[in-house]
Amino acid sequence: MTLGLFDDLPAAAQAPEWLEPGAVVLRGFASDLAAELLAAVGGVAAAAPFRHLVTPGGKRMSVAMTNCGPLGWISDRSGYRYGPVDPDTGARWPAMPALFRQLARDAAEAAGYPGFAPDACLVNRYEPGTQLSLHQDRDEGNYAHPIVSVSLGIPAVFLWGGAERADKARRVGLWHGDVVVWGGPARLRFHGVLPLAQAEHAATGARRINLTFRKAG
């Protein structure tokens, strides 16, 4: 699937798309809140600026990131983990906006996971050419809670894989306002993002913002 200068999907395409039991794309679920969400991202980034983390192997990640909530996801030479303090500033991560918490709860409930209360929101900033290799979200430790992922800005091709990294991955187009939720039997599926094509969106310019909500504590 090739994505270019796409507008948001038409209303007729807004029905939920089940990837497999436990995993669903909620088309346009966050569209009405997008402007407020992006404004809140600006507030988070003012307190904890976007940065490019380094993997334990010393590789610089192409996607810039920051966090909000009681816990933030960290990667450096010591490994992957969650912590309450921004290592760049020594301050606690910014509070998670109430709008974020409510959206995550509502999306999880729509996917069949009621009562989701995230304590970590990883905010990723993609630009054309950036990507996210296939991986599992394992650092949370407790896999009883779902992952809620919100797409804002330019489109992306989401890779939905299997239980093993070598399993064939399905390509799923994600547009501004789409939300992906996975948990239960699909909680540890490999997933990633193909390199973003050159594109522009009225809300973000040549960028994609992804909010990933997790229960890590």
C-alpha cells in the first residue's frame, strides 16, 4: 500500500477494522479531538522536549520521542525500561492531560477492554523517512492491559505481525485520527511502522504524531 498526500478517510470507511481477535483499528476515533490533542502535545513537549533515544546497542532511533504521565519509557545503553523521571532534565515527566486519559479509556472500552487506566503515554514524532522496526511491547511486565495507539498528522503504514519476528506482517494504512487497540490474545504481537512517505497534513505539516498509552506500573 502506497501513501502520499492523503486527506482523512471518508466517513464511509470509518467502521472498526479487526486485525485479529483482541486487536482492532478504530477509524477516525480521535478525529474530533485532534486539535486539542495536538495542543496538549505541545504543552508536554515544552516541559519535556522531543529527543532521539539510543538503543542498548548504541543506535540512534530515527523517531523522536517524549513522555507524559507518572511513568515514561526510556532507552539507553543500560536497556529499555520505564521511570518516573526525565533523564534529560532530572524532573518528573509532565502530567498526562485528562483528555489523553479519557481518550485512551474510551478507545480501550470500544475495543472490549473496559476500565483501562494508563500511567504512561509515549509520544513519538515521525518525519518522512523515519520508521519503527518490528518489535513487541514487553517492557510493561504485566500484559493484562491493552495498548492504545493514536495516529495524528500524515499517514503511515502500520505493520501488524505475528507471535514471532519472522512471521509475515500485514500492512495497515493509518490516517489522522485513527486509533489502534490491541490486548488479550494479541497483546504481544510484533508491530512496527514502515518508513513514512513524503506528505503534508494541515494539522502537523510534514509530521506524524503518535500517542501510545500503556499501563506500566
